[in-house]
Amino acid sequence: LCLTWLCCLVAEKTGKVLGEFCRCYKEQFGVALFNSVRYEIEGAGGPQPQLLHRKVPLEDHVIYSGNIFQYIEENKKWRNRFCVVPHNYGLVLYENKLAYERELPPRVLVNSAGYKILTSVEQYLELVNNSLPGEGPRAAGHPWGPLGGFGGWAGGAGLAPIPNSRLFTRARVPSAGISEDSRVEAPAFTDAIRMYRQSREQYGTWDMLCGNETQVLSNLVMEELLPELRSAIGPRLKGKAPERQRTWIQVSDAVYRMVYELAKAQYDAAVSRCEQERPQLESTIRTDMDQIITSKEHLASKIRAFVLPKAEVCVRNHVQPYISSILEALMAPTSQGFAEVREVFFKEVTDMNMNVVNEGGLEKLVEYMEKLSHLAFHPVKMQSCYEKMDQLKLEGLQQRFDVSSTSVFKQRAQIHMRQQMDDAVHTFETLLHQELGKLQGKDDLCKSIQRILERVLKKFDYDSSTVRKKFFREALLQITIPFLLKKLAPTCKGELAKFQELIFEDFASFILVENTYEEVVLQSVMKDIMQAVKEAAVQRKHNLYRDSMVMHNSDPNLHLLGEGLPIDWSEEYSGQPEAEPAAERRRRAKQVVSVIQDDEGALPYGAEALLQPGSPEPREAQEAHPGAPPSPPDAVKEIREALAQQSLGDADPPSVPSVPHATAAPPSPRADVPAGAEEPHVTAAPPGALSPPPACHQRSDNETGEPRASTESGEGVQTEF
């Protein structure tokens, strides 16, 4: 009876929410299609980027691979898996490394959008304790193993603690797994989400706008469904706190999976219907473009006359006095971060230039360029850039403008930093690759690298200024527009229906009163925002170019070079004419972060504390090496010291800076939540891998970015950067 009631409740709530959303999506699809066609006809305005943009930055690369421990709920055991973090930042677990190399199906696929990376048992317990209905946070022991997650819901409890791990530290990926390249489907989806939430008086940023479209819709449903589940199921949970927590999370997980399947089916059907109508809609747009624009401008003029006086008063009294304060709070850490990106890029290229001259010619250049080409995705080298955004504070302003968190602005700025770094690196390697055939000797190579570096830095400065100014404008709008809409809603929103009669029926698919109203509100504050950013550029405080500064393209053929095939330094200059087979290429997939690993590792030291008392101890290591007990921490330390000495030689490299742990919200893995797949509970191993050996930044012939086998330790994975 309880199960039947639960299924009916989920189906009813999901159908209601998705039905309303699909109606919003259909309306926004027509508007987005009109905007896309108009953009195509009129072209893009504003300054054009000077740096090249790489379409697939991590092609044929993985972020990380190595052994990791997964907690299996059914038998209370830790299972050793081979983990791969591909270019889309998903988490893929294979039975072992051999299964990965043979391209066997993975055991677990995780779209990690919305998950939290926990680095201590305390963080894990706090998250689990807060999830139980009717109970607040409390200090508790941990007499249970890692609990299941909700497939990504509420940040996900599915990832077990990763003690002191640096695996996912500062993995900055776009905050939503929705393609930013799409000019129709993506805007239609995000606008439909926004309109749906505003219809329920929910304005501002939304932390659960992460993952692919189906995940976001599932989050939308769960946001409304979860309170009802808590009140209905929470009081009926029996047993001690651990049992109640386990039951509640299992129920939540089952409900999320039901919602996910329903959301996927209904969203796919809605998209299919819109795509069927697309050719006819696009034909109408192209035929009647001028009439549609005229009709929309007429509607806007009427709404403007009604709304603008009220909006201007609201802007003058509640927004304008705070624009400069918000801008200053955004500019300082953002500009420092971009300055650090420039410095790191300059230092890496300069060091490479010196080393190439001192150690050898083209061979060393190829080796260093292979590493430099993915500098933007190196978590440690980019750490000093990312951490500048940790200074962002909007205290006082957050409460005034109802901004739930600054994380969305921090992560967006960090994504821009990473993109600018990758654009600079890609432009540098493209120009250098073009010059190589003309160079003669080390001196020519050294001068050419320095000359190209200076050219790229000039382009970087221009693009950096453009990107930052755009980011500041968007952030100010994202903070102020929801506030204005909420303030104006009581006096304006109820009167919008009367403007519907001004829209011709033939154009009703492309012009919406609600969207036009929001554009008018945006115009009411846009002038002040543009002026504030312009004045900031004039002050030169944060190294911004003036709007009147236009950089003429000194490399007219550069973008033609960027359209060619990607440069593979190792293959092009390796002297091996025959291409590797696909399986071999997969086995030797290059990594941004290299690791020392052993195929069969023991349970990480200290992980036994997470097991339930009396549960059978894991046997993976004993099965792999009968009679060999897990190595104690001292043995791991000795191995690490030996490896460090071997890498060091007689050199004395600089110490590695400590890397603070951070929560990341990666959004765009390609793997959907698979029905029936094991719910992942993973933890990195072992404590011997907690920090890299002192030689991790010492350049050596062995640092190839590929995994190396370690046969002297059964302790799992040691990460090198």
C-alpha cells in the first residue's frame, strides 16, 4: 500500500511539474529560434577575440586514471575499481585496468554534476545527518559504511569521503551540463526553467541548475516533491538513527530514479515535438522577419510606457547606489585571477624556452609542448589562479539582493580563467608550429619562442579585458534583475495580460509579453551598469581597456590556422610513421595528472573506520596476494621517499604549495544516470598518496603524463602532479 501510494504521488507530482515546464519550453523555443535566426542574419557585434579557441581541448586525454575504492552497499565490502575521469569530468569505474584497456563495459557511470567532494568523515557525517527528516545536525559516530546518494540530488551523498585526496581538487567545469554552443535548445531550456520558477515566485540564482537537461528537470521536480516526502515518510521511519538515515536515503534514491526516467521521457517528447515544428517556424521567421521585429518593437513601446517609470524609480532607490560596490567586489579578485593566469603562462613558456636551449633542441621542445598544451587543465598549476576568487565577498549585498551564494560567480570566473589560459596556449602552439619549419638552430628557436610569447600576451591582454567586462556586466544583471522583477511583480505583473492583444496571431510563437516585459526591466538598469563598467575601465585600476580601444588583427591568417587539424606534438615528431591501434592508443591515453598505481590495491589505511562493526573485512588485497597483509603506513612512506630520491637525483626542487580542498560542481559529463547501475560510493586510496613527493615539479624524462606501474606496493594509488 505504501509503495503504491509513493508511486502515485511521484507520478502525479512529476506529471504536473513537467507538464507546466513543457508548456514554457514550447513558448521559449519559438522565441529562441527567432533570436537565433536574427543573430545569424544581423551578425555578432562587439570586439572579436584575438586568441584562437580550441574546439575539443582534451581530445585523446583523460583528466585522471587510477585505482579507487568503491563501497558496495549490498555486501558491506570495499571493492577495488579502476577509475577513469574522462575529458567530460564524469566518473567511470571498471572492474580493473585490463577491462578498461579491452573496452569492456564499465561497472559504474556517474554524471558527477551536483555531487559534493567530501574530504573528511566529518563532512560526510554532517551531510548524511542533515538529510534525515526532522533531525538537525549533530555530532555522531559512524557505525555504518558510506550511504547511497540520490543520483546527484541535493549535492549527492553518493560519493564517500576522500581523506586528504587531491583527485578532484579545483576541477572547474561549466556550472550546467547544457551545451553552450546551442543557440536554440539551450536558451529555450534555461528560460523555461527560469519562467517556471518565477511563476512560483522563486527569483534569482538556483544552485540545482547543474547537470544535463534531464538532471535539471529531476532537480526541479524533487525540489517540490521532497518536502512532501519528508512530512509523509519521516515520522514513519523506524529504528535507530543510522537505520532511519539509511532507509530515508534509499527511499530518496528510488524516488529520484523514478523521477529521472519520467523526466527524460517527457522532455525528449517535448523536444521532438518542437523539432518537428522547427522547419515551418524557421520559414515563417525568414519570410516575415521585418514584420516580426516591427510588431515586437510596438509591443515593447507600450510595455515600456507602462513599466519604465516604476522601474526607474526602483532602480534609482534600490539598485543604483549599490552598483559600484558590487562591481568593486567582483573586479578585485577577478582581475587578480586573470593577472595570475598571465603570470603562470608567461613563467611556463619562459621556463620551457630556457630548458629547451640548455637541454636540447626539437626533441625537448616536443616533450615540453606536450605538457604545456594542457596547462589550463592542470589542477595544481592553475591553483594559484583559481584561489584568487576565494576573496570574493558580497556580505550585506547578498541579503539585500537575495543572492543565495557567491559560488556561481566564483565558478564562472574560474571557468573564464581556464578558457583564457587554454586559448593562450593554443594560440602559442599554433604560431610556434607554423614557425618550426623556418628555424635553424637553438638561437633561432629561442628568439622565435620569445617573439611569439610577446605576441600572444598582447592578444591575451585584449581578450582578458573583453571577457572580464562582459563577466562584470552579466554578474551585475544576474544580481539586480531578479531583485527588480520581484520588486515590480506586485504592481506590474498582473497588468501584463492586457498587452497580449497587441501581438498578431501569426507572430505569437516568436513574441511573448513576459519576455518583452523582462527586456524592458533589463533596459531600465542596463545604462547604469554599462556606465559603471566604462568608468572602471577608464580608471585603469584593474588593467581594463577602454571601450573605444579596438585591437586590429595583426595576424589575419591566424584564425585560418586555427581551423586546421589539432596539433599532436608527440606523434608528429616521434618519427613513428604508423599510427597506433585503437586499443593501444586507449591504453596509453595521455593524462593531465599522472599517477603511480598498482592494479590491485589494499583497503586504504583508516577506511576500516567506515565499516559497520562486525561486517566482514574486505578481502580484495588478500585475494590478489594470498598471505600478504596490507602494508602499514610506514612502508608506504618508505616507498614514497625512495621514489622521491630516485626522481630528485642531485637536484633541489622548490617545495610544492599546499592545495586547499574545494567543492566542485562539474556539469557536463556525457554519462546519464544509468538505470540499474550500482550506486557509487568511492574513496581514493591510500594515505600514502595524500601528497606528492618533493620531486613532483622537477621536470624529468619520466614525467610523461602516463600511468606507471608500481610493483613494490599493494597500497593503491599515489598521485603525482
